[in-house]
Amino acid sequence: MPNIIYTDSYNKKAAAFLKKHPDLINQYEKTLRLMELNPGHPSLKLHKLKGKHSDLYAVSINYNYRISLLFLLQDDTIVPVYVGSHDEVY
């Protein structure tokens, strides 16, 4: 299982996101749990980003919202970077 490291910066972004979208709390928490158990699970739709964010990956919370991630695969570590809408993350 990967180790997920939540930075203070990400925690602030996540808190603001969940305050704005309280209806997504359960989906958000489910996404994080699943990511911790199996980041390659098909329902997460894990994919590498392109362009200026080419060092990041993203997983889906639902059709409209994503979490961008920095994978440090050598240490089996995941660092969430940003959570937001498709357009905000990309």
C-alpha cells in the first residue's frame, strides 16, 4: 500500500474545496481510501497530466472533480497537490 502524505498546503485547499462542496465529502473520502488501497483501481481513472503539469497525475472524485497528485514511486509515496474541478486541476 502506498503512503499518502498530506501537506499543509493541500489540507488547506481540501478544506476550502469541501466547504464549497459539502455534498462531495463522502465521494472525496471514498476516493482517498481507494487511492490508499489501490491507486490503480479503474474507478479512480488515474492518468498522467500533460503540458505544464506533466510531473503530476490525477484521479477522479466524480465526473467533474479531480485530485492532482505527485507520485514518488521509488518511495511508494503519493502526495496530493490540488483538488478541484476538471478545469481547475488541468
